[in-house]
Amino acid sequence: MYMMDLTATKYKDVRKTVDTVLLPIGMIEMHGPHCSLGTDVWIPREFVRRLDKVIGDRVIMAPEVAYGHSWGLSPFAGTIDVSAEAFTQYVYEIGKEFHRNGFRQIILFNGHGGNIPSLTTVAEKLADLGMRVLTINWWVDYREQILEVTKGPGHGGEDETSLILAIDEKLADPTLAGDHQSSLNPKIKFSKYGKELFKDGYLGNAGAATAEKGERLYQMMLELVLADIKDLWRVSYESIN
Ligand SMILES: [Zn+2]
């Protein structure tokens, strides 16, 4: 169920039996000439819509954190970059509030690469409070299986663009993009790193994206996400009982 739809009375009632909350976390940023700025918000939102149909009676779907940290894409128009320090603290404070509200499990469902280091810190700090934390970075966690559907990953690349097309074909136009690869070594950072790595604001073969591939990716990854959530619950129950 969606937290924003509940009254406080209903919320208190639901809280007697539901102690897992899912917090979607995204980013507003440049995604090439072909994908909408909200790409990293749209994809977690779509996962939530599908998850709610399956486990909506056991998980409260919290409103998303739409703004995150993006050092690499900050030179591009449309990127609203929050510092890593502020973002880490902000997401931690939200998680802490859910803990104070009685939640014992939290799922941080992330849609954006630049958020990963912050969310690792957040997960550790929330675990120290006594919460069990599942962090999902879909393109990292399920990379192997994704490659069976779309050939190459990348920011605004074939996988991400396909997932957007499967939501709404008006949100992306793969004909505006091509195949942009980079030979930059990601271990080396320098001031114009993002501009050189992403060039037109994306990476990968976005031109090969289709809605059909996106739908296959959602269906495949939904099962993997559900398996991870079941693992989270298993840890929880073993620890509580
Ligand atoms: Zn993205």
C-alpha cells in the first residue's frame, strides 16, 4: 500500500501488522538527448507499482526521494545535484524517522549510480539503529541477468532506455541516440571526467532500446527483487524469534 494514500488512523492500524517500508530513491539529471530527466525516478516508481500488486499487504510504499547526488553529470543542464554529505544525512534522517515510527525493515530502492556510496553509509547507520536494511541497485545487483536481455549497460543506455519505454514511449526516443562507448578508466577522476565519459549525457547503445526489452527486464527483475525481499524477511524473523 502507498503511505500517501493512508489516513493517520488507517496508518496506525496497518502498522500493527506491517513493519517493512520501501523508500524509492532517484535523481533528476541529464539522461542524454533521448531520455527524460526523471528517468532515475520513473524506474523505481514502476518497480514500486508492480511490487505493490504482489506484496502491497506487507510493505508500505513510502513517497520517493527524487533528488540525489550526481558528481559526474553535474556539468550538464537538467542535473540537480545535492552534495553527498547533505544527501547521506537527509536519507538517513528519513530512515531514522521510519524507525521511530516502528518500522524494523527498510528497503532502499535506488535508481541512480551516484547515490550508491551515500546509501551504503545510510544502510550501515540504519542497521546500527536496529533496522534490517535491503539496498537494491537494480543495474548492479541484477547485471548478469540483464545482459541476457540487453547487450550493454550504461547511464541512459540500452537497459535503462528500454525500461523507460516500457513505462511510456513518450518518455524516451531512442532514435535521438546512438551507440556511445567510452574507454575512460573509471578509477581515475579529474575535473572534466563526467563531460568526457558521458559526452552527450549518456553511455551505451541507447539506439537499440525497445519497450518490449524493457517489459522483459521488469518481469525478470521483479522476481529477483521479490527473492531479495524474502531474504530480508528471513533475516528479520530469525533475528526476532
Ligand atoms: Zn539513470
